[in-house]
Amino acid sequence: MKRQNGFVLSRVVIALGWALALCVFVAPASAFAEGPKVGYVDLQRALNEVADGKKAKKKLKADFEKKQKMLNGKQEELKKMQQELEQGGMMLSDETKRAKAVEFQKKMYELQQTYGQLQQELAQAEAKATKKIFDKMGVIIKDIAKEKSYDLVLERTESAVLFAKDDMDLTGELIKRYKIGRAHV
């Protein structure tokens, strides 16, 4: 009798083992038969279409134009200096020519430094102005992904999406939800 119970018990254990093996290997294969669900968003398009993004872009454009005007003034000053050097070079002594050339080079270097600094300032201002917007959009994207069971959501320009079906584009949904304030921030 003990032997028969042991035999039955071992058959049950073997059957359970096979059932477990089937669950481990067959279920995941059928669960992922379709592959991961992937979508994408175009954050630049979304930024350009929401009111907060338009406002930020307008402010950044005004800052850029102000700084560009300053740079244009310095460039004109340099052009005048260069013309004076080229036209009046014959009448000036060698020492005066050298001094004016050194001054021109110094001002050219200062302009290049100012240009680099202004570019950096504008990039930082853009990052600061858009961070809050992109943070809110990130929350909305996560909500959409969870609700619609997306495994992966890419950003169109940053991930170099070369082709995707239209139904994978979540940008319109993102914009719609952003406009009505459906982010759980």
C-alpha cells in the first residue's frame, strides 16, 4: 500500500512538473505572440501646439531677437573698424596700423566670446522654459501608455523614427489631454 501511494504521489509530482513547464514555456509564448506594443510622440509638435509651449516659444523668441540686435550692433562696429583699417591703412604709420589691428582682433575675440555665451544662455533658457511642460507631458504619456497597454513609447525626433504606422502616433492624444489638463502631476 505504501508503495502504491508513493507511486501515485510520484506520478502526481511528475504531472505537476509537466504542467508547470507548460505554463512557463507555452504561456509566455502566446502572451507575446503579437510582440510588444509600441507608440511614439512628437514632443516638438506637441510643444508648438499647446498654449504653454506657444507662450514659452514667444518669450524665447523675444529674448533671442533682443540678443541678436546687440550682436548685430557689435558686428557693424567691427565692419567699420575693418573698413577703416583697409581704407586708411596707407595713411597710418606702421605702429598705428598694428595698434588698430590688435584692437580689431581683440574686439573680434570679444564678439566670438559674447556669441558663445549668448548661445549658451539661450539654450539654458529654452531648457528651463520647456522643462515644466515636458514634465507634465511625460506624466500624460505614462498615463496613455498604461491605459492603452503600450510597452514602449518613443520620442519621434530623439529616437530617429524613420517610419511608423499612423495608429502608433500618440501625439494628438497627448496634445488633447494636455489642453484639458489631464495630467496626474
